[in-house]
Amino acid sequence: MMPFITIHICLHEEHYNAQGGMIIFSSKASKKLPYAFWLVLLFFIMSFGVYICGVSLTQITMPSKPTKIFFTRTKRTCAIDGIPPEEQVYVHFPHPKTYSRSGSGWFETLLNSHPNISSNGEVFSLKTRRQNMETIQRTLDTVYNLEWVSSAAKNECVAAVGFKWMLNQAVMVYHRQIADYFNQKGVSVIYLFRRNLLRRLVSLLANAYDKDAKLINGTHMSHVHTREQADLLAQFKPTINVSSLMVDLTNAEHTMTKSLQNFNSSRRMILYYEDIINNPKALSDVQEFLRVPVRKLRSRQVKIHIKPLHEQVNNWDDVYRTIKGSQYEGFLHNSDYIF
């Protein structure tokens, strides 16, 4: 701020006063001092004021051209132990890549129960966001710049931000460009699969049925939070098309394998739904992969299909005969689940 002195010249009848930095004087000459003396004093005061202003101005450099002002946005830093500085690039960009009905919704609620993780759901569920690589990259930038608006978004103390990306949402179509983006930005990938693809098929068919049936109060619900709601949805027993069953299972396996090949250069972790259920250490491994403090993760979601497969498929005998003796025979058993 430039220093200054304020001089008020009041042309009215008052005696001379020099209080509060304001000089007030009368234009009428004093009877005790000669008129010439007042003129000299007035000239001295005005000259002193001009001198002070000149000195002040010489101390301020005015640019000849407009100056560019750069703003840098900084994130709030929160203490997270065990992250070497050279690995900080990996901290901000993990996201799960998954098949539908592979437990991704449940897994994401577990992730979001951690205060340092923000997963924003299926950001590519809308086709307009994945119609070409330009729209895909724009969407990715929005998420990773912490500008995505969702109910799960956190803006403070976030060490890992991401979303879930279904394999049928263009990620396989533009895999080369997306892999380049991942490597450039330091994106970490969590693959979430189900070992038992037959159970996944049952869940997929049941969910498709409820989209039309809307069994819970006329509302379609892919995920539920009470045992009563889960049991209501589980009452439906789908009929599996056995004529295409073997081809469907083979194609699912092929897609999983192909996705791993497409992104083999990315920092990644492979996680199975069954491991989350049966292995207490699985979620700790996930948190260590994301480089966040390990803590107990929680979810309000309730599993829908908990009965043995033969109680959940309408044409079980046909399914059993089709798969029996094949490489998928292990899917017929319930040994993957411990309740």
C-alpha cells in the first residue's frame, strides 16, 4: 500500500490546528503575525507534500504490460504412512475394472467406508461418456481432477480416487489408448472377477428379471440392505439356456483373459469376489495396494443369493447334465462359499 499524507484546505473561519494528521488552517491572517509569514508557511507545507508524494511514487514500480497471475490449486494433505515419495504418483488414481454382477457394488461400498478412498460408481454407464476416446478421456480427467460430482465423492484427505468400469463399457474397444492414459497418469487397476461364473450368471438373470418385475414395492433394486428384501428377490429362480451355456461360460472366461492382456503394462491387482467373502486378509491386501492405512471396511449391503445353486436354478437338472464332466464342473458345487 502506498503511503500518503492528506491535506485538507478548509476555506472557512477556524483557528490553526494540526491534530490527527490533518492540517486545518484559516484563510484569514492572524492579527499577531504578518501576512507574508502565512504565505511562506503555506508554500512550505505545499512543497513538503509534493516532495513526500514524489518519494513514495519512486518506490513503486508500475509494470508497462499486464502481469500474468498464476494460481496453483493445492490439495489438502493428510498423513498417510508407508508411501515413499517416488510412489506418490500412484496414490490418486486407482479404480476397479469388473464384470456386472461380480459383487462390484458391494465392493465399492466397502471401499467408500474408508475415509481416504473415494470411488464414484459407474461413470461410464451413460453412452455419451464413452462414445469415443475424446469423451472417455474427458470423463477420466474430470474424475481424477477431483471434479466429479457424486454421492460418494470426498474432497478432503483423499489418497485414492476412482470408479468402477464394466468390461462392456468401451474399455475393451479403446484399450490401447486407455492403457496409454493409465500409464501416463499412473492409474492403478483392480480387477474384480468371480471364480464361479455360473453363480454370476444366476445373479445376472435374476437382476434382469427384477428390472421388469420390480419385486420390492414396485421398484427395481440391484442391491438391498435387509435380509427380508434379499429373500424376496432370491425367490425368483431363473431358467438357464443350456444350449448356449457352455459357449457363454467360455466367452466370459475369454473376456476376462483378454482384459488382463490388454492392460498387462498397468499397475494392477486381481481380486475375486469369493476371496472377499472367505479370506479375511483380502480387504487388507486391497488397502495396501491402494497405499492407504489398513482398517476394517464395512457395508450395509446384504447378499441376495446365499443358498446352494441347485436351490436357485429352475432347470437345475439340465444345467447339471450340461456342465458335468466339463472344465466347469467345479461351478456346480458350493465349496466356494462359507457362511
